[in-house]
Amino acid sequence: MAIPFFTGHLTDRMLRDRTATNFTRNIAIMSVIIIASGLMEFLCDALYNSTMGRAYSRLQAEVFQAVLRQETEFFQKNQPGVITSRVTSDTATMCESLSSELSLLLWYLLRGLCPLVFMLWGSPSLTLVTLASLPLLFLLPKKLGKWNESLGAQESELLAQSSQVAIEALSAMPTVRSFANEEGEAQKFRQKLADMKTLSRKVALAYVVNQWANTVSGMLLKVAVLYIGGKLVTGGAVTSGKLVTFVLYQNQFISAVGVLLHQYPSVQKAMGSSEKVLEYLDRTPQCPPSGPLAPLSMDGLVQFQDVSFSYPSNPDVLVLQGLTFTLRPGEVTALVGPNGSGKSTAAALLQNLYQPTEGQVLLAGKPLPQYEHHYLHRQVVAVGQEPRLFGRSLRENIAYGLTPEPTLEEVKIAARKSGAHSFISELPQDYDTDAGEGGSQLSGGQRQAVALARALIRKPRVLILDDATSALDKHSQLQVRQLLYASPERCSRSVLLITQQLSLAEPANHILLLKEGAICEQGTHQQLMAMEGRYWDMVRGPVQAPERAPE
């Protein structure tokens, strides 16, 4: 900021006395100021970049944590690819905008205000001419800023959609390959890229128009100031040095304003990209907050009291209707019935993934939402038909979510109970073997065995098996049967067994037959067979129709 001031003074001094002493002194002062300015700029840049690096890491972590806090319905309404794009790409775009765009805005805002002060001191009349033109300089960029904000939101949306297409195809490659649809998926991805290409043309056009408007308007302003300033110098109102000083300060001022106007559309575009990121950060989860209950001991008694439920996406359809039953410690209660009868939904309610539309689910006499989140999910554990494993070691998968981390011996004990130890011990890296993304390195039965070990290591009071033995071999199924009906730990554990294998449910203490979300039959296997109702029909299996003679 001092260079134009000294340049103007040097001009006047050289025109007036032409001595070398003043010239040398002013040059020395200018050199000292330039060195000090460079050191300050270095320090400020280092502090700013260090701060922005920490802010980026913190922001991305907070966005991901905000997503993890959302209720189950959120992940059903939003596809994984879209959420991933928001957490990674959109957050990165937002942080880059903060790092570059915001830095430039702050920098050039000060570099615009300081010259303006010197301009007013040098020539108020020329400063008024400059300021009078600013509304014209601001008008077009403001309009372009709204356009860029809209384009930024569209670009972010298209990027999320293309990411979803890629993630879906790559995560289901066996299905894509088996249906020979590689070209179809590639064409779908190319279509998204074509939409991005069309949008990129609009972004480029907006950039060119903005650059052209800023350049032309800035040059016209300089010409106007030189014309009026020349008149003032010839009239004796200002000296030549002051005019030089003013023009140099005006160049800095116009340059700063030009950068601000150029960055404004970019900031608007970044705002459009960050819209969903901020929405995730501000979104309040619809699930109930974690409760305070975490008793040292509990009996695992579960009561479904007149429970009805409909999914928020389809509130008019009741999936469960007036469901009432009890799970008692030391007993196995089997839920059987046709597909779509509400068995897995009942299991989801018991895990507190959803809240009943009517009625309540009690654990040890208290509603589930009253329990502390981590405590509840250590006491109530589920294993599904297609359990999800993580791309980590088998030991980490079995110990997943436990704090403090269990010892290797504890992991092995759980694996032996589930039947997983036999095949894990034969792997080259034993329990340190990577399971692959989604457990892709294991067979379906092996994934079920590892997931069962992950549940058993918690020593839960309530164990939910949702068709969790369908892929196990006969030896492993015998181990699970032993675990359910003959192991010493069964006396302290309530079991909800959801299965299509009626032979596994036959020894259960209670069997509940669900149809259209309601219990239509209940009792032991012997009692239900004596009734000769729907359960009796399921055990007998479908009656074969006689073959027709060929015509």
C-alpha cells in the first residue's frame, strides 16, 4: 500500500529538486517496507493454510458423524452413492472454496479498502468518479452470481447421481456380469457424463461473460479517470505526483474490486454445492435420543404390548397389527410365516431401529428408548440372513463396536461357538485375514458364522436370529441348534428365532405364526400340529398337483 505513495512523492521530488539524497532515502524506505510486507504475508499465509487444513478435516468428520446420527428411514430415502458424494466430493468442494475463494475475498477486501482511503486523501473528486461507477460494476456479477449458484447446485446433484450409478454397478458386479449388462451400465454412466458436459458448457459461458464484463468495465473506468485527472493537472488542482499516486492506488482498488467481482460467482457456486452438506449438518435426527438407563444387570425379559407399525414412507399400510407376545430368559421363541408377514419388522423394532406406531416394546419392564444407546445394543443383538461385514480383519469384524477391544482368546471363544473358528484357523493369516469389502472374501455361510460370533462375543441378554442359519452347512447348523437349545448360556438369554427352516423351530418353547402382521396361531410344535391349521400346512409343505397327460 505504501509503494504508490512513495512513487508519487518521488515523482514530485525529481521534478522539483532532482537531488540523489532524497531519492536514495525514499528507495531505502520502500525496500524496508517491501521486505517487512513479504515477511508478514508469509506468516499470514502459513497461519491461514494451517487453519484451513484443520477446518477441512474437522468439517468432513462432522458431516460424516451427522450422517451416522440419522434415523433408519434416512438411509432408505437416500441412496448410499448420493450420501457418499455429499460427504466426500461436496465437502471437499466446500472446503476448497473456503480455502481459496474465502482467502481471496478477505485478502482483496482489505486491499480494496486501504487504497480507497489513500484515494480519498489524494483526490476526493476523482474518488467520487470511481465510486460512482461501482454500481455498474456490481450489477452484472450479482446477476451472474445467482446463475452460478443454480449451476453449482445442479452440478453437485449430477455428480452425486453419477457416483450412485458407479457405486451400484461396482458393488453388484457378479449380477451385472451374470446378466451381461456391462454395456448397459456403461451407457447409463455415459448418459450422466453427457448431462455433466452440457452443464459444463453453461458454467464456461457464465465464466466468460463474467470475465468480459469485469475487464471492459474496469478499462473504461481507467480511461475516465485519466481524462478527468489530466484536466485537474493542467488546471493546477493537483500535482503530477498526486495524480500518479492516485492512478496507482486506483489500479490497486480496481484490481481488488475486479477480483472480488470475479470471486463472487465462484462463492455463489460453492454455496450451491454446499447446500446439501449444510443440510446434513443442520438436520435433526428423527430417532429418539439415547436414554439414561444402563443397569449393571438385567434379565432379558422382552414384552411386545399391542404393537402396531407402519413405515413412514407408507403410513397407510400396517405391517404389524396388535402384536402381543413375550420373550423369556432361557426360552426360544420362533417367529414363522410367509414372506412379507412382518417377521423382520418385529426384529427391527426390538433393535430400536424404528418406533412402534402404536403400543410399546419393553425390555426388563422399560421401553427401549429409555436405555442408553451403546448399552442397549450390547444387550440386544441381531444376526441377519445376509449380514454385512467390513473390509477389515476377521478379528476386527468379530470385535466390531466393542470398547475396550476384546482379547484374541475372547474372539476365538466366540468363533468356536458359532462354528467360524474351524475355517478361520485354516486361512493363511488366521484371524488377521481381511474379509474383503462387504465380506466378499467369504462364502455366505462363512459370513453368517462370523456375524454370529460378532453377536455372541457381546454375551447378549436378547439374541435375534433373522434367518441367520440359511447358508450354514449341516455341521454348523448342528452347532447353532446346540447353542440355542443345549448350551449352558441359554438360561440367561432370550432368543427370537426367525426362520423358514421349521425343523430348527420345532424344539422352540413357543412358536408364533404371523400372517399379514398379526399372530394367527401360537403354541408349541406339538400343539400347533394338533390344531391342523396353517402351521400344520406349512410343515406338510405344498401338496403336489397331479401331472397332466400331454395333449
